[in-house]
Amino acid sequence: MEMLGTVLPLILMFAIFYFLLIRPQQKKQKAIREMQNNIQKGDKIVTIGGLHGILDSMDEGKIVIVVDNGTRLTFDRSSIREVIKG
């Protein structure tokens, strides 16, 4: 019984950390992976560094973005932060 009193707070702390920190982070990472896998040519995107452009082409690991003056820039696919709707 004494051991249960010692272990129970640790289990409770782990459960709190899991539901408040670990699980939301996993959901966020899953949503980002899905967004990066569902991008298509012509989508307006923003990179992690804040660069805005239009997706020109892509392969498994890289994307090519066309920026305002027609310049084509190559990035890792994982550098996409968001797809802009509209």
C-alpha cells in the first residue's frame, strides 16, 4: 500500500504531461505532415522562414517555389509552414 502512494503521483504526473503536452504536439505534427503531403502545383504557400510564393514543382523531398519576380527557389518539402487559401 505504501508503494502505491509513492507511485501514484508519478503516474498522475505522466498522465497530465501526456494530455497537456505530448498528445497536442503529436496532433499538430500529424496535421503538418498531411498538409505537406496534400500540396499541389499552383498552391500559394508560406515557408517556415516567411517566404511567400507559388508552388511550381515538387518531388519526394524538394519543392520549387516561384516568387514575385519569377525567380524559382528550391526548398526542402518540410520547410512549408502553411498553404494560403484564396
